Amino acid sequence: MNPTLALVLIFVFVIADFLWLDQDSKRWGWLKNWPKPAKIVFFSSFGIILFAFYVVVSFPLTR
């Protein structure tokens, strides 16, 4: 599987879990009282960290 596709799928599944699957707020209940801009910043930073991890891991180790 393409690593970029894997990262996109992880990000999509996290967003889907937050918005659709977690109906009773057991996993994401700690975000319930956050304002919408704070949630946007949280998930945006999650995506940026995921992308940065992909970039760092994708560089080959050379001597």
C-alpha cells in the first residue's frame, strides 16, 4: 500500500470516528466542551504531525 494513501486513510478514519462512529462520546468525550475553532486546530495539528512523521520516516538512511 502506498504510504501516502495509508496516512490519508488514518486521518479520514480518525475524523469519521470523531464525527460519526462515537455517538455516545466514550472515546472523544474529552473534546465535547471544546469550541469549534479549538477542534479544528486540534485535528489540523494532528494532520500536520502525521504528515511530518511520514516525511521523516520516508527519508532513507544513508552513510
